[in-house]
Amino acid sequence: GGSQFGCPTDAFRESSNGSGQPNWEVKEGFPMGLSRLIDHPAWLSHGCAIPTCPEMNDYVNLTRLLRKYRGGDTLPSVTCQDANGETVKVILSGSYATRIYFREHEGLFTKQLIIPQAKQWALNLGSSEEEAETFSQLHSPREIWDYATALMNKSGILRFQPWVA
């Protein structure tokens, strides 16, 4: 591969930086940010592109913002102008912040699990009838989240780009 993420070598082009050392740049049109790793199907966001705000290109800054999160109702976010000039708010999340947020709120998200709606939700994700029935009978918030995560993974909502997978 051409990078630590397994991107194909044809995703990069060599340019000169004047020092005689090769300088590698990503070719125009190659996915940037999370899109470089994750295939973002149009149906998932009704055709809206993933925001590519300049503020989101600073990994160190984003990591610093995420590490400040200690719980509460609002995950950290960045408000910026995207490539089209529209103001967008991007909620930052990583394994650390997501785990804290969902463990803190898991009871709220699952306290009113209504069996017919839960079963239909599971079926909409592509579960089998038996899996949907099992899901609709769960009571523990942790079991509900674990099962919902498994159903989302099975459905392929998030898929790696072909060069990563």
C-alpha cells in the first residue's frame, strides 16, 4: 500500500519541495479525512457530503478537544465553513468520548424501548426475523446497545474503502 492506512500507491504523486527530497502529495479527487478510510454511501446522509472543514484537518487540535470531554449532554464540536461556504457544525467523537457519552446516557436511550418499534428498527437494519424478535425482548441497556451495534455492523452502515479492507 501507499500509506499506513493501506491507500493505493496511485493515490499519491511526487512533487519537488526544492530541497532535493521527494515530497508526496495526495492526488486531487482522492478522499480526505474519514472518507479516506470509510466508504460513505450517499443513502446514509441523503446525498450530503461529509463536511471537509479546514479546522478538521488538524488532528492534534481535534484530539485535544476530544480529551477535554469529561461527560455531559454535549459532545465537543467544531463550527466552520465547508468547501461550499455553508456553516456546518461537526460533532467530534472518538472511542473515548463516545464510550463516556453512551455509558452516561444508555438508560435514557433505552428506557422506553417499545417492542413493535424495536423489532421494526432491527428489521429495517436488515436483521432476520429471529434477530429482530430477540432484540425487541432485551431489557438491559448494555445488552440493547451491544445488540444494536452488532446489527449496525452486520448491515454494513460503515464500510471500509476497498484499499483498506
